[in-house]
Amino acid sequence: MKISKDVWISSIGVGLTTLIFCLISGSFHLWMSGAAFIAASYFFGAGAPMDKVLNISISFLFGIALGCFCLWIISFPTLGAVIPSAIIFGFLTFLVLFLQGTVLKFAVVPAWLLAWGTTMLIITNISIKSWPVFLIQLVVSMYLGVYLIIIGSNYFSKWMYKLFPDKKPKHAQEYEKE
């Protein structure tokens, strides 16, 4: 089985940047590595749109804020019941889509909702001892997922292609593409 150069370079790049992420996350006690991989997977699945990285980053912040707001809302006994919380979540989902379609056109709804869900998943399963530390760790973890793992591996790939260019002449490469 012949393994393509693209597979080798991409696999090595993501593996190395993940290794670097794990070293950083372990050194700074960022225990939310899952959030980094969720964010990286979303960004990769969206096609790694470099022109939307800032929009996605801001949308992650909106989602984290909405997740924290939802936790606060459902902490009230009457609002935490099934019917009131379903109505609240339905309205907030409507609001996210409405805001993105009107005044927050730069926002990326799937990134917003992904961060909202990730935040809710984490905060409903653990007790938070320090909210500022938690929020900083969550934002840093999600941003490292996008900026280090995905964008870092993209830069690694570009560097490797410059270091090891294809040996075929340019006209032969273009002929193969047709």
C-alpha cells in the first residue's frame, strides 16, 4: 500500500501540534482538552476557513456566554423544570439565529451553538470552584484547538511542502490534475 505524501504530512502535522497542545495543557492544568478537540473538529469540519477564524472565535465566546447564562437561568427552581427550560432553550436558539440574521451577521451560528453546548455539557457535570479560572481555561482550550492544532498543522504542512517539494516538473503535475 502506497501512502500519499498528503496523508503523511497532514498526519504528522496534526500529531505534532496535538503533542504540543497536550504539553501546554498539561503544564498549565487545562483539564478541558475535550473542548479543544471539539473546537478543532468543528473548524476542520467547516473546511478550516481561514477567512472566518475571527468570526468563529467570537462566536465561541458568544456560545460560552450563553452556556453560562443558561446555567444561571436553570438554577432557579421554577425555571429548571422540563417545560420552562425547554421554552427558554427554544427561545434562546431562536434568538441566536435571529441575531445572526440581523445585527450579528459576522457570527457563525454552528460555532456559537457548539460552544453553547460544550459549555453546558461541562458546567452541568462538574462544580465550578472559580468562575474566572474556569472561563479562561475554557476559552484558551477552545482557541488552542483552532489556533494551535488546526492552524498550526496547516502551517506545518506548508513548511513541509516547501522543504520537500514534488520532484516532478510543474507541467507534469498539472497534466496529472486534468
